[in-house]
Amino acid sequence: MPQQTPAQARVIDPVLSELARGYKNALLVGAALFPAVTVGQRGGKIISFGKESFQLYNTARAPGAATERVQFGYASDSYALTQHAIEGKVPFENMAEAAAVPGIDLARGAVTGVQDIIALRTEKEMADLATNAANYAAGNTVTLAGASQWSDLANSDPVADIETAKEVVRGKIGRRPNTVLIAAAVMEKLRQNLKIIDRIKYTGRDVPTPELLATLFGVSRVVVGDAVYADAAGAFIDVWGKTVIVAYTDISTLADRGLPSFAYTYRLRGFPVVEQAYYERNPKSWIYPVTDELSPVIAGSDAGYLIQAAVA
């Protein structure tokens, strides 16, 4: 008799798995740059954007002549999904009866708690990719200094910097960026920037919101990276540092991976999953195993623009 695979042996809790798939932590915004794309294999090729759509083909055809052909996108680097697994614990002291499986509220808390842990690690992985200048095309990064930094509230010009970024991206992929991700430390200063405040003074608002900035910058959405992580000493560090990322991201299906999207998160079909709870006698607790398989990747280095040291 053939041995069972891990997938065959796993018994899934459908209710809690659906909860895990739908759960979102509002503080985590990496998905705005790395939208999820479902894949059926744990490894494969990243389909990157080609410029076929912008070439001028001779589409006129004489009777009996060969028809022009075009293939969109090309296979570039490989991706390999990483499995993330962690278990949530519900002590029986938190329950009415030790022998009973915890109710949905306690189970929900255990699942969302471990989901937050996995999601924060993924957010940090996304940030490490998106804030690394080596992952961008030549000319798609800038490091601000002195009066150009947005912390110089009187002299810096954030709108001009965003417009420069948008034109660089448009010049390379033929589309204007639709997403701006602003690190929390940068947003703190941006709210006080005098040129920004002057531009919004007739809107009836005295403090720029992400929605107002999206209109001002001419993009579909502005998101703020508020997430923090604790270092070995327990000190909190901003996940997104002091950066601003301007990008075109396409929330599409796998079949459209040839579009000029900056990044994706490849996730194995059917994940994340929550296995059925089991009781462990020693800690007198119910255990909820949660597993996800995913990998954030940069798909189009031309489609993003990185502003480093946006504030001092």
C-alpha cells in the first residue's frame, strides 16, 4: 500500500480554514505591492513583463501569407514556496470543560493569533525585497538628503518626488503607477509638510489622509506601513524603515502574469489551512495547527521606484 503524502494525511477544519483565508491584519499593507496569486505547484518560473504589447507589428496580411505571432511575458527567475507552520494553543482553563473542543470564539482567537505571526513574517519578507535597491532597474531608485528629505517640512517637495517616480515607471512599462506605500516614519513627517498642507487647504482638511494623498499624487491608493517587529533585545523596529515605494501592481489571475506588475505573492492553492484541533494532555490544551505556503517575488523591476531615506 503506498504511503500517504502529508497532504493526504492532513485533516482540515473547513470552517477555520475559511476563517484563516479571509483574515486580514489591518496594519499589514505588503499585499498592496505583492498581491496574492494562486499557483498549483510549490516551485516554478516567474513570468515577467515583456514589451511585446508596445512593439509596432506588421499586422497587415496578404492572402496565404504567414500570420504574425506574439508571446506575452517570459520566464525569468525561479520561485520556490516556503512553508510556514505554527500552532495556536487554547488552555483548558480558558474553557468551561476540559474535555470539550473549544467553541468557535476561542478557536478563532487561536487561529488569528498565529495568522498574525505568519503574516508579520511575510510582511517583513516583502519589505526586505521592496526596500532593497538592488531589486530595482537602473534609474528606478533615489536617495534623498538634506533639504530634499521630507522631514525638511519647508523645503522638500513630496509631490514633485512622486511625479518624478511616476514618470520614470511610465517611461519603462507604459503605465502609470497605481500604488504608493509610505513607511510610518515618513507619513509622520508628510502630515506636517508645508507644501502638502498648502495644497490641501481648500479641501476642508488640515491633515492629509492616505485617501487625500492618493488624489494628490494621482494614484489609486496610498497605504501606510505601520507594522513593527521586535529585535532580539525586544525593541520595536519599523518594518518599512524610512522608505517610499511607488509601483504599478496588478491584482490579476495567474494567466495574466505577463502584465507589468511590480510584484506578486505566489501562494499554493487551498492555503492557508487549519488542521483539526487535537488535545494534548501535558499542557492540558487544545492545539490548532496552521500552515501556509507562499513566496513574495519581484516580477517587474521596471514597474517600481524606491525612494530611500525619505526622512532624516
